Amino acid sequence: MKISGLLTSAGINIGLCVLFLSLYSVLRKQPANVRVYFGRRIAQEHNRLREAFILERFVPSTGWIVKALQCTEEEILAAAGLDAVVFNRILVFSIRIFSLAALLCVFGILPLNYFGQDIHHVRIPSESLDIFTIGNVEVRSRWLWVHCVALYIISGVACILLYLEYKHIARLRLRHLTCAMPNPSHFTVLVRGIPKATKESCSNAVDDFFTKYHASSYLFHQVVYKVGKVQKIMTGAKRAYKKFKHFTDATVDQSCKAISYRCCLCGASSNSFQLLPTGLEQNQGKSDLQDSSFKLDDQECAAAFVYFRTRYAALVASEILQTSNPMKWVTDLAPEPDDVYWSNLWLPYKQLWIRRIATLLGSIVFMFLFLIPVTFIQGLSQLEQLQQKLPFLKGILEKRYMSQLVTGYLPSVILQIFLYTVAPIMILFSTLEGPISHSERKRSACCKVLYFTVWNVFFVNVLSGTVISQLNVLSSPKDIPVQLAKAIPGQATFFITYVLTSGWASLSSEVMQLFGLIWNFLRKYILRMREDTEFVPSFPYHTEVPKVMLFGLLGFTCSVLAPLILPFLLVYFFLGYVVYRNQLLNVYRTRYDTGGLYWPIAHNTVIFSLVLTQIICLGVFGLKESPVAAGFTVPLIILTLLFNQYCRNRLLPLFKTSPAQDLIDMDREDERSGRMDEIHRRLHSAYCQFHDSEDVSLEKIQIVGRDEDQGCSSGKSNGKETCEEEPKVELSHPTLNGLPVSRLRHAVRSITFLVRLQKRGLSE
Amino acid sequence: MKISGLLTSAGINIGLCVLFLSLYSVLRKQPANVRVYFGRRIAQEHNRLREAFILERFVPSTGWIVKALQCTEEEILAAAGLDAVVFNRILVFSIRIFSLAALLCVFGILPLNYFGQDIHHVRIPSESLDIFTIGNVEVRSRWLWVHCVALYIISGVACILLYLEYKHIARLRLRHLTCAMPNPSHFTVLVRGIPKATKESCSNAVDDFFTKYHASSYLFHQVVYKVGKVQKIMTGAKRAYKKFKHFTDATVDQSCKAISYRCCLCGASSNSFQLLPTGLEQNQGKSDLQDSSFKLDDQECAAAFVYFRTRYAALVASEILQTSNPMKWVTDLAPEPDDVYWSNLWLPYKQLWIRRIATLLGSIVFMFLFLIPVTFIQGLSQLEQLQQKLPFLKGILEKRYMSQLVTGYLPSVILQIFLYTVAPIMILFSTLEGPISHSERKRSACCKVLYFTVWNVFFVNVLSGTVISQLNVLSSPKDIPVQLAKAIPGQATFFITYVLTSGWASLSSEVMQLFGLIWNFLRKYILRMREDTEFVPSFPYHTEVPKVMLFGLLGFTCSVLAPLILPFLLVYFFLGYVVYRNQLLNVYRTRYDTGGLYWPIAHNTVIFSLVLTQIICLGVFGLKESPVAAGFTVPLIILTLLFNQYCRNRLLPLFKTSPAQDLIDMDREDERSGRMDEIHRRLHSAYCQFHDSEDVSLEKIQIVGRDEDQGCSSGKSNGKETCEEEPKVELSHPTLNGLPVSRLRHAVRSITFLVRLQKRGLSE
């Protein structure tokens, strides 16, 4: 590819970018699109835009860029959470290091490469891009030390910046932990692998265990039931059928009115239960059938939220090995209420390790099956090969602009389309893995997509031209530095076009929100659906973090070898900085947050990129027969790895657990100010399993256990499993009858469902 | 090598073994050697043997074998600790699995191999050993499925046995934890990385921190001072010099009598301090100089033992991240008092990760430098090569027995001698790594020696003939199965002789205790030294565990491919079982115990051996072009790895931490029975830093802190750093003068030292 080809490609992309951004600046001012471009604002801040028709609305403007640049880190933190700040810092880090790299390499190394060999230079636009890479430097050149020094400077500055960012984010994470509003997840532990006791119910088992071993700090607990979407309907109907059979000899009261009690019975009829004998003694004597069906249900329970008196106690309970069987009574700190992935909670704990291995194998297989389209794409970029295989295209391809388009643009676009399928598949894999929170699922998918992207976009593209067709890469690890050293400068062209198409274009489409725009249009004007203020997407970290990290990897590996990529990359990062800040502030809504856990991923990727760059440079210096430069690169690799190890020791533990000191200080502060009781009270309604799929507001479901503050000890008496704030009133109510309220509700709903079915059957 | 050569080698070794064992059975009955052969008995059980001169003493007997076989696991546990039981179980596991393997392979596979090709068989003694390996089976033989089935049976049974052993040892470990006498290490946490406060002393910092954050369970603490062997003398002398200068204007009382106080002052004179102004107020006013010197000393402290009220509290404190800086206030459960490696405790915590990496690199370099003698040895076993290189030996080497000796015996002996240097070097590396306990140091050395042995004895020997000379192994991991498949059957001869020489002979020398015997003789009859009942060596797990594991690896890899090794190996394991049990019961003394931590190492090694065997078999089946057998081997590898993962999830956590449930139950039991106060009292004298290097019995040094039970709160008042059981009597003594007792002792000793130096100077 020649400079002119590159410029064509750049021209197309710059044009597209300007077009899209101008279009965006107009579209965002249209009141009809306000839900697309200001989803977060409307959902969280309840802002309204004026709807006046003025000319201003149709003139492109740059105000949004200024706004995006002006907002401070505090504002991002408040609006979009810690993860958004981490993502922002990744971009800031990239801009800083690649500004330096661009300065160093474009002014220091590019001329060296260009004049590296004593050849006749043609006009620059007709120059091949290879002239600007290290491939053009003579073997045993005495200027290779400049490359080595540049590598040292880039690696050193990158490490310093990384360390500062790591420390900054660790501090933010601590502040996020300590300064936030009292968070129920800090007081809560998710217990899985609850052993099945034959005699007592699951809830009692949890209660007994924690009363016995964590008596001083245990508050109460809440059992999580095995209810997948389908399973819920099935078991509900089954149970209802059993109950129905049981009730046949009694007269069913037909006047089923929906009476709302304070606890959990809202919306469900309860009069139908007046027929059951009241009083606990009588009930115990006669309810054999119910007991057995309930026991079956109890054995199904697989997890429970256990609430503790202090944050420190919850932390301790979550970190300690509870019993001599590490697969039973497994404790983890609970995710935040909005973050809980309910349908995974009831997965049996002992399945999880198999699931994890299976999805790992699945992702690896997927990674390698993906090679097929990628190698095909690679074929497209090699024009001669394409002409050989599809001879009828020869006429078209020989046109100048056409060939430039095909070599410079098409391969990345096709790759891009294929890559769109990756994120959903990886999310699926991560779901199957069984994470307990949405954020963990997304983070796990992020890692998978990252590995995938680095392997399939970087390595396969680098190696496919030379080696991958014979699949020999794996068989010669010693040769890999040399292979990479040969391939990288050659593939720099592809990477530059990749930055232009995949990078710039994806940013434009991100800011435009094409899918959202079309869907909004369809819904509003074709389908005429009611506006849904609730549905605002959350930021797709699992696709955007890997994307940015991949461009970082390209930047590092090409920086010293083929510095021509750096200006384009820098434009990408600047544009990304503006666009992503704008999107985080206006478009996406933060429902859950990992608390900055994306940073260790980014850190590791940057370290990987640095070490890979150094290894490739080692290979290149070896090829160029410069023992001095190669010799000086080896200690650099060791120093980078040592730096990484230091960060792992010094900062990584803060991203895995919380320091006891801060938690204890927070607990004391809350106790001193008297807020603790209020926090404990609020814990009762913090986690709610049936909350999102039901139309009734169920604030408290099956809150069972020991809460001395409120004198509620219903969890201890067998069969009584409901704990209300005013327990006496509720428990003495005849219709409750000592049965778990949620089950009553289930049964009632199933009965009404069956009655409706019967009615329908009669009417037909 | 031919069968006759093998028989020669076996004959020599059997003869040597019988000779040594008979000699042992005689020597052990001699009263002069009682310290060599019954060290543990004498030191721990205070047994005495009758010294009558009877003929019986000079007749070889087998009674000791019967005794070694008869003793139960309980007796071994009581006599030699859990590690000994683990070692015993490793041997039992090896005997079981290799009995099965020998049965299967000798009767099932050996005939198949022998008649594998339709060739003319000569007399068996003249047959080459290769005839008995899988190398003799025809390509595309229809009998290869027998090998595959045998591999399945061996792998399956090995996994089942491994699981049973793992579970058994986990149960023993739990029982060891719960049934043992109250262990001070359960109540103690070692704190490192104590931040240097400029104003307050290190001891106060520890006290403040734990009083603030672990108030409910913190008892008191004990500071560990920076005292290496040399440093101790140096700082002592320096401090004394300063004190001496300070005292010059006062008359020094020359009548320095050694008066023993109850606390720490035993053996040290204290009258010389009567000259200092008494009373705390006066002292605080004048002792600026001392204070500054003390502060300097306090800043040097790097670690502290912190004692807790319950086991559970200590566990919690050791597992939780204390502060937001993971390099400060690092807490670990303390090792047992006898196990503490004092001279490593004061290493700055932030150095440790660098030390770990440095020793890792050091061991790797050592591993590869060791290649040089090993390749030389390998050359020796190839007779033709030797004859080419050293032509003057040709005459000697052409003699039949000579050549058999050289090929069958010499290489292993030389290798053996070289291998003797490995253990001390690895122990040195492990010491430099900075472990806090003797047992951890030995376990770390065990891992290093294991990696070393497996690499240098197994891989290098297997690959040296074919590949290692070009150092190409590392460059082609895909070819390794094929390379191994080619090499293993060929190297079976070497491994058989290795079992004979290194295995059998080392057992004989182990039981004979040659070094001990000679040293005992020298000491008794030549040097005429006093008998030292205290010095009894502890069992060298770091050399014996890798040895046994290596033979296991040889057994697994050769089992299906070259089954002739199995009978020899089985004899080794039987002999080892008898010998090691005898040695554990009689010779070695258990000073410290890892609590069964050698088992995970053994487990991992066996899994590694199994997977390696399966990979090699995969290679062999591939070479023999049997797709069915090769195809069936792949799921076996996956199943083995899954089994390993299951064990890691199910059982490994028990070897890393203690379950809270058991600790809490123990705490409650102790509290109920009223033993807790007694335990807390005994904690005061549990850990003693200067205990082994001083001739005085210092039971309590610098026990500082908050102990409500005893009303001792001296740690809080600045300057007073001693806490005795009867604090008022001791602290009010004028000579103590509010200064830390250990420092007074130091100072006093240094002064007497200086006085002696002066006297010597005057007399000369």
C-alpha cells in the first residue's frame, strides 16, 4: 500500500467522521431523539428539554464537545460510577503515553527509518508505507540505539503513568467504599452450598449455623429460591394443582378480592385460605401433605443472603473458610441489590467449577473457529491472491480507486461485522459460567472479548500472512519473536487502516447510536408504542474496554517499528475521549458497578503490550544484527516484569478485598451517629428476589432470622418463616396460618391461573 | 544393555543391600551406636538399652523389620508427627498402585511386547532389554488396545487411591488441628511491615493498632528485634559503649555479682545500675541520650507476635487485609514456637517479593548449569562415545564385566554424587527467600529439589541422547510427546539401573546412617568429646520426598511402555516402607511439622506423572499408527485434569487455612472447661527470641501490651516495656529503673565483655 492509498482511506474516514459528528450535533437537538441521546439524564436526573422549533436546531454545533471536555472527574463519578472513571482514566493514560510516543517516534525515529537505506526516494505520496518502518533500516545500522532508547523511554514513562493511575484508582476505590451512602451489600454475605438437612428446612439450617458460629454479629437471613423464569411457572402450577386437589372436599370461597396486607400479600387473594384450620397446633397435626411439598421446596433452596450487624463482620464471614468441607457454606460478599443476577443464584455451587471449565473450553474453541472468516478476510487484503481465486473480478479490481478501496478498507469492515457477533456470544458464555452479579458477568465477558480480540485481530493478522496457514505458530515458540519482528512492520499498513476504519468509524457510530435512533424512529412513528422511560442501556464495557486496549496494543507494538500509525491512533484516542465522556454523561445509565475492577485488566493488558513490544524489538534488533540494542532490551523486559510484580503486591489486593481498617472506622462512625439501626432496618427490604418480574411491590420476602433489635425470632420456630416489622399483628392473622407468605402468594396466583384456565375451557 | 547386564547390576545391588541390612541389624545392637540409631528414642522417650555383652549382639536379625511393619499409623503420628504419616502414606500409595501396575503390566503387557514382532528370539539372558518395551510392538498392531486399557485402569485406580489418601490426610490434618494440646501458634499472629512512626515506638504502634481495631480479642504482643548473629554482638557492643561513656562520671560498682531475678535478668549483673537515678520521673528528665538510642533501636523492629484471646480471632486477624496498604501490617498465622525461623523474622516485608523472585531465578539458573555434569554422565553410559573420546580406555572397556559395570552402574553413581550437592544449595536458596518458619523453608526446598530432580534426572536423561545436545527441546513443544515417546522406551534401561543404584543403595545407606556412624566413632574414640544428647537430626523431607516422587514418576511413565522396571521399583517401595518407618520411629526427631503440607506436593506430582504418562502414550500410539488407542487417550487426559481440579476445589483449601467451625468449637470447649485462662497465661512464655543462642534461660522477653486478665498494661506507658506476671514487684525494683529488661541485659553483658577486653589488653 502506498501513501496515497492510506490518504484515500484516511480521507474517506475523516469525511465520514465529520459527517456523522455534524449529524449527531443536529440530531441530538431534536426533541424526538431525546430518549436516544439523553437516556441517562431523563432516567436519572429527570431533565426535560424545551420543545421549541427554532432554526438553531438544524445547525451543526460543537457545544457538546466543549461540554464533554469541561466536565470533571467528580461529575463523571457522580453520574456514571467508578467504572466510567476507570474507563476515562484508560483513555487519559493512552492519550498521555501516545502523545509522548508520537513526539518521540515521529520526529526521532521516522526520519531514521525513511533515510535508513541509501536508496532513491520518489515523491512521498507514491512512496510505499514500508519505507517508514524499521524494515527500511540497514542491517548493523549504527542508529539502532535510537530505537532502543525510544523503547526505554516509552516503557519507563508508561510504567510511571500506569503506577500513578493505579494508585489514583485504588484511592478512588477506597473513597467509593468509604464515602458512599451506607450500602446494604457491605452488610450482606451470599451463602451458597447450604447442606441439605433431611429434617429441618433450609432456612432453619442457615439460621442455626449462623446463630451458632456468628452469634455476635448475625442479624437475619433471606433464602433465595430456585426460580428460573420457566421453573417458576411450572412449580407454581404444580403446587397449585396439589393444593387444589387438597381443597376439593372443602368449599372454595369464590369472592377472591385482592387485599393488600403490609407484607408480601399485596395483590394476592388470601380469603381462600380461611378454610384451612387455624392455629399452629392443629396445622401441625393435619398438614402432612403440605409439609412434604414444602420440604421438597426447601431442599431446592441453594443460596441465602445473610445479613450482619457490621460491615467488618460481613467481610470476616465472607473471607473465612466456614467448615471443613470447602464446597459447603461457601460465603462471598453479596453484590449490590441492583447488581444481583438472580437467575444464577440458585445454581448448585458444586456445579460451578465444571461450568467454568466448560465455558473456558467453549471460548477457546470459539476463538479458533473464528480463524476461518479472519483468514478469508486476510486473503481479501492481498489483492493478487483475490485476483487469482476470483478471476472474474480482475476487471473491477484493476481500477485504481477500487483496488485501493479493497486493500485499504474492505478487510477491516468485514472483520468489524464479524466482530459484532463476538460480544453477545462471550456474554452468553459468561452467563453460563454462573456469576452471581451482572457486573461480574460483564467483567468476565470483557476478559474473554479481550483475549479474543488480541488473539484474532492482532496475532492472527500478524501471523496469518506468514505462518498461520500451516498452523505452525504453536510449534515454535522460540521463533515467535523473529516471526513477529518480520511480520509487524509488514502488517503496519493493515493496522493503520484498522485504526481508521474500526477505530474512527466505530466512534462515529457510537456517538450516532444508529441502532437506537432507528429503533426509536420505528417505535415512535411506525409501531406507535408508548414511550418506555425505564429502558436505558448500560455502558457496554465488555466491548469498549477491549477495543481501546487493542488500539493500545497496536500503538505500543508499532510505536518504535512503524511510527506512522501513532498520529492516527492519537486522533482516535482524542476523539474517543470526547465521545465516550459525552456518552457516559448523557446516554448510558449505570445500574451496576464493579468498583473499578476493569483497571487491573487494563493494567495487565498494558504490561502485556509492553513486554510483547520489547520481545518483538528484541527480535528486530536480532534480525538487524545489533547485539548492543538487543542486549539492552533484555534488562528492560525483566524490569517491566518486576514492576508488574510490584504492582501486584502493592495495589492489586485492594481490588480483591476491602481493608478492615476502613470498614471498622465506618462501622464505628455509623454506630456513634446512631445511623446503624436505620441501616439495619433498611436491610430488610434491600434484596428482593421477585421484585423485577412481578407487578406488585414486594418489599419484604421471607426475611427470616434473628433480629434482637426488633424482637423478631420467628425463624427459630419450625414452619413459621416470615418476619415482619410488626410480627405479632401479621403472624396472628388467621389467613397466614403459619405458612411462608411467598408460597401462599404463589399458590394463590396459581389457583387463580387454573380457575381462569377452567373458565376459558368452559366458555369454548 | 542386555538382560545379563541388568542381572549383574541387580546382583551387585541385592548383595550390597543384604550386606548393609545385616550389618545394620548388628550395628544397631551395639551400645556404642545407640545415639546414631535411636536418637529420637533417647531424646524424646528417654529409653535406655541394656549394655550386657551377649552373643546375640553379633548375629544379624530381622526383628527390626517386624517392628517397623507392626507399628500403627497412630504410633507414627505420636512419635514423628503428621508429616511422617504423610510420607508413610505416599509410600503406601506407591506400593498399592505399583503392585496393581506390576500385576497388569508384567503379566498382560510384557508378553505382548516380547512377542510383538515376529522375530527370532534368542535365549532370554542374551536378549536386549529393548525387546521388552513397547518399541518391539509392530506398527498398527491390533494389540495396542491392551496398552490403552492398562493405561485407563492404572490412571483410574491411581485417581481413586489419590482421592482416598487426600481425604484421609485432610481428616488427619483436621484432627491434628482440633485434638492437639492447646497450641500457642493458634492464638498468635505474626505481624510484619509495621509502619515506622517517628514519634512513638514500634511497640506502641502495634499496641495502638490492635487495641483500636481488634479490641475485643487482642491480648498483648511481643516485638521481634533485628538481631542476626553478628548484628547482635555489634549492636550490643555499640550500646554498651554509649552507656559506658554515660557512666564515666559516676563510680562504677566493681562487685558485679550474677543475681538471678525472676524475669529475664538471670545471669546478668544488675547492681551496676544502682548508680542511675531511681524513680520514673527523674529518669524521664535525664535519660535523653538513652531515649534517643532506644528510639533508634525501636525503629529497627520489623515484626511482632500479637496474641489473641481466641483461635478464631487470630485466624480472622491473619486472613483479613488490615489496611489500605497491603505492604503494611501484614498478618500471618504464627508458626509453632519451635518452628520459628528467628533470623528471618526481621527481614523487611517489602524485600520479600524481590527475594522470592531472585531465588526463583537463581534456582532456574542452577538447574540449567547443572546440565553440564549430567550430559557428561550421559556420555559415560554410551560406551562407544566414551571409547571415541578417551581412546586409552579402550582396552579396559572391552572387557565384558568392565563394560557392563560402566554402562550399568557408573553413570548413576556419579549422578548420585552430584545430586548430593543439590539439597544444601536448595536449602540455601530457600533460606534466602525469607520464610518465617523452619518447616516452610524445608517445604520450599522440597519443591525446588523436586522440580530440579524431575527436570535433571528425568527430562534431561530422557532427552539428552536425542535432542538436548542441540538445545532444541524448548523450541518445539508440539514435538515433545513424539520425542518422549521415542526416548522413553530407549531410556528404560538407564532408569532400571537408576532404580537399582540410586534407589536401593540409597535406602541401604539411609538405614546404615554411614555419616552418623563415622562421626559417632570419631567423636567417641578419637576426639573423645562429651556425648551430645540434644543433637538429633530431623527427617530430611526435602531430599526424601522428591526421591520417592521421582521413582513414582519413573514408574508411571515406564509402566505401560517398558514394564520391566516395575518389579524393581516395587522392591524399592517395599524396602523404603520398612526402612523409612524404622528411621522415623528410631532415628529422627520431629522438631517442627508442616501439618501435612507435603501431601499437596505429592498429589500434584502424581497428577503430573499421570498426565505426562498419558501424553507420552498418546505419542507412542501415534507413532504406532493406532488412531483408536490414541483417540481414547485424549479423554483420559481431560478426565485426569478434571479430577485434579475437583481435588483442588474440594480438599486443597483445607491445607491452606483452618475451618472457622472447628476453631470456634475448640474455643468454646476451652472456655467452658475453664482452660482458657491457663492457655492465655502460657502464651506469655511461648515465643522467646533469644532462647536458643543464650546460655541463660530466658522465659519471658518483652511481653508488652494489654492483658486485662492480669491487669498488666505496661505497654501503654511510654518507656516501660516489660510485663511480668507479678509486675509490681519487678517494676518497682530500683535497678530496673523503667528500662526494658532485655536491653539492660544486653548492655550489662556488653560491658562485662568490654571490661574483659580491657583486662586482656592490660595483661598483654
